[in-house]
Amino acid sequence: MIQVPRGTQDILPSESYKWQFVEKKLFEIAKNYNYDEIRTPMFEATELFVRAVGGSTDIVNKEMYTFQDKGDRSLTLRPEGTAPVVRSYIENKMQHNVEQPVKLFYLAPMFRYERKQKGRYRQFVQFGVEAIGVEDPLIDVEMLSMLMHIYQSFGLKNLKLVINSIGDIDSRTQYNKALVEHFSPRIDEFCQDCQTRIDSNPMRILDCKKDRDHELVKSAPRIYDYLNDESKEYFERVKSKLDDLGIKYEVDYNLVRGLDYYTHTAFELMSDSEGFGAITTLCGGGRYNGLLEMMDGPDKTGIGFALSIERLLLALEAEGIEIPEEKGIDLYICTMNDEARDTAGTLLHKLRSRGISADMDYENRKLKAQMKDADRKNASFTIVLGEDELSRKSADLKEMATGEAQKLSFEEIINTLEEL
Ligand code: HAM
């Protein structure tokens, strides 16, 4: 039997209503903060991610779904949304838009060849936002405020916002040198990945899951001490505005993020719920000041974040928050014989074309079973069609909640339901 590919899932109707609910709310909040939707292709030139996300990152090194197309181009199913959005900003010359920053959001599947685990999929859906074109601590704060707004609007409480500043490229170069000096003498005590990271991306040693308790990680130099005055002041302004707004956060100097394009403000939102599983990061993001120029674009900066719907739903489950299921149809037509079934088919056609949701039995079941079916489908009204009803071209329109019924012609039934 052919099965769903490893690390992917079918979202069945018993779950899809939750997705619809969550997605609708995310769209509303994006609108609230004045972000517009952008849709980019599901695959991009591989080079885009190698350059933007970074050749030494796990995403690029281990996790990309890369293939040659028939024209011998190397393409990659997008593993994240920031690089494509930045590509589009540059390609469509959005730096000339009158309104800056350009505020964009996306809701789209991403693909990463990762080890399957609770909350970790090979295809997952990210909701992400990017504000490109202006650098201002207030925009960083807007991001964090929107992020908290999203999670809190679902009633989630067990949340921990962690922030850090990873400075500009110069500060990071100095800091990376200090890390190499710090870790090099005892790097053989670290995992294989970290032994590679010391050459390619020493900062990533700080958030290695395997080595996080090593004493050298705990005693490592702090990025904050390597930030220049400008970066420090920027970070202070972000923090002070967060305090102003009453947005709670923790500073974690070891938060470095897994993608190379970040500068200055970086953040993650974790779930604090018990039993959430090993992976507690719900959302991550940060500022990317050098990225556009690195992509041969204009001298513009950006900031954004992304969350996956899968992990948001897990967080809701962990906190016992239920999503209302708005299931139901306006009318269910019960039928007593074949002729009635035929007439029901015609009526359904008319009802639906007038915007009324309606259904009938297709299995030739007994009346009692059809009524049960109407209940299961949460029908607001029912009618029963038998010989009498067909000859009179009328039926009793019964309201299920009250049990009340009124005799109406077929046309009147349609009109009544349409008005309702
Ligand atoms: P990221 O930290 O790689 O950042 O991913 C962001 C979020 O996507 C994670 O916090 C998590 O909720 C979700 N996620 C990542 N991988 C998986 C997975 N395998 N299964 C389920 N969920 C997953 C980025 O992607 C950046 N583009 C975020 C960003 C936007 N930075 C600036 N702008």
C-alpha cells in the first residue's frame, strides 16, 4: 500500500476546520497590523537559499529538497519564506514603493528534510511576516507585539519570549573570533557537528542541542560584550519599548538562530506547557540588515518572523484550548422514494445556486436513518418528500432546534431559507 511520505500528513476534515479557524485569525491579525499577502513560488533557484540562508547552516547542508529540472537548473522546494520574499522585493523593485517599509505576510508550505519528531515535519505550513525597507526599533517592537498578539488571541498563556541582539556583521566577526579561541583547545569534547561549526559558524555551537550543558558553553564569551555602541543602543531601545508596552521577555545571550542572515534583534517564542514535547519553539525571527545587499539588492534592511501552524495547533492542544467546529448545513432533504430523490436533486441544485447549503441522502436509507444523518450534518431545517409532497409541490419546513414546522411551496422554502 502506498502511504503518505514520511514526515508529511493528510489534514482530514476532523482536523481541517481547526486549520481554517487558525488561518482566518492570522489573516485578520495581519490586516490589523497592515500587512499584505505575498505569494511566491513553491520552488526557487537553489542558489537563493545557499546565499541567503547560508552554506554552513543545517537547512542548506542537510535539509533541502533539491532537484534538477529538465532544463538542468538546480531548483529547491522552499525551506523557508524570507529568502523568497527578499528575492521578490528586489526583483520587483519594491524599494521604490511609496510606502516603506513594505509589510508582507505569507501562509505557505515549507519543506525540510528533517528527522521526524512530534512538531517537526518535512512539509509544514508557515505563517510569516516581513517588514522590509526601514530600520527602526519601533518596527522590531511591532513584530514582537504582533507575535504575542497572535498567540494570546488564541488564549495561549504558557509562552516565553526570548530575545537577543546579535549585532552587526563587524561585531559578529569579532565575536566569532573570540568563540574560536574559547572553544578550540577543547573542541574534541564536542559533537561532530560542533567540530565542523567551529570553522564554519562558531556561534551555532552555543545553541547545539547535544552540547548545551557543556561547561565551555556556559562560560563562553557573551555577544553583548562584542556589540558596538550603536547595536547596544538599538537593543536597549527595543527592550525599553517592550517594557513600555508590558510585553514580557527574557534576554538569552546564547540565542543565535539557525539561519545566517540575522543581525541585531533575534527572537524566539517558546511554549512553556508541560508535555509539549522536546521541541518547544513555536516561532522564530529577527532582523536581517545585510541580506538585501548580499543578494545584490538595494541598501535596505528587514525584519520578520515565521511560525508553523502545526506547532501552533500543538500548543493549543497542550493548553487544552478547543477550536469551535462550525459544522452545519441550512437544509437536509429526506426522501421516501425514487421520484422524490429525483426532485430533491433538482431542489438541491436551485438551493445551492441561491447560496443555501443543502444536502440529501444518497444511500436510499430509511427515513429514521435519514433524520439521524440530518442531525449528524447539523442541519438547521429539514423537509421530507413523499408522494403527497410531490403532487402538491410543497412540504413542511421543519426547524430542527424548535421542532416547529410550516407548510410551504418549494419556491417559498427556497425564498424563506434565502432570507434567513
Ligand atoms: P525558522 O526558525 O527556521 O525561521 O522557522 C520558523 C518556525 O517555523 C519555527 O519556529 C517553527 O514554528 C516552524 N518550523 C520550522 N521547521 C519546522 C518543521 N520541520 N516542522 C514544523 N514546524 C517547523 C525561519 O524560517 C525564518 N524564515 C523566520 C523569519 C522570517 N525570520 C525573519 N523573517
